[in-house]
Amino acid sequence: MDYIREQIQTLGQYTYFDEQEFLREKVHDREFLQQLMTQVRRELMKTDEDDKRCFLYGTLGNLYRLNEEPEQAIEYLKKGLELADPNSTREVVIMIRLGEAYKYNQQHQKALDQFDLAVLKCLEYEPAYLDFAYQHKGKCLMEMRLYSEAMEAFQGAHAVRKGKKDGELLQSTEHAIEFLKKLNE
């Protein structure tokens, strides 16, 4: 399990945001992704602890999304969501990931519903991922060509990230805002 967590930490080295597809996250190294998916599936078969299964389902769902298999992603993320403690960080993270999987599956309204629910959960119980909920909502709205609503969501993410003082996250939101401005010209 520790090895899987370590590999997940390095995943960012293998991903990029594709400007040809509204800044969708893509992977450079499919082989790395496939190997990680195999490890997660093996670990999932070995454990019966709900907390670990929840983490593994959420991880596997996210990896399937990156592998451009959104239907599989949705299936695993729904299983993870069923096991997540209500109003927990893990529940919010899985909601955001499920929203992304719906978006990648061209189910934008379902995606927005997940992002809105994640925003509400963050505002009520778990604020740590509020910026992510806003950011992903903005990207979904951008794909739907609802540019003013997308800008509003990105500005929400920007405000939260400014408070976090996380330069990398702030830069990501600023890039999304600039990208949106170009689309809206």
C-alpha cells in the first residue's frame, strides 16, 4: 500500500493539461499508468478493509479517467463514494474525481452536480478541497462554453488558493483564467 501511495505522488510527473481539449489532464507515459493500475487492482483484491477499499476504488477510478476510460472510472468512483465516510475529505475528493469522470464521459450536467455537491460539502464540513471543487467546476463550465460562469468558478478557486499561498496551484488557476479569456475573445 505504501508503494502505491509513493507512485501516486509521482503521477504528476507523467501528466499534462491539454490545451486542445480545454485543459483536460492527460498522461505522457501509458506504461507507467497501466502498471500502477495493475498494482492498485492487485491490492484491491487483497484487502477487505473498507477504508483501504475506499482509497483504492477512488485511486483506480482516477487512473481509469487518466487512461481515457471514463465509464470504468465512474464505476470505481461510485464504489469508493459508497464506502467513504460522510462529510470527510475522502468523500469530497471522490466527488470531485467523479465529476471529472462524468465530464470526460461527456455528461457535463452530472459533472456539475458533483462539483456543486463538493462545493457545498467543503463549505459545510471540509474546506481543504474547496479550491479544487471550484477549479474543476470552472473547467467543466468552460467546456460547456458557459464562460462567465466558468470565470466565476475560477475566481472562487483563485481566491481560496491565494489564501493557501500555494504558488503551483495559484499558477494553475491563473493559467485556466488566461486560457478562458483567449477562448472568450
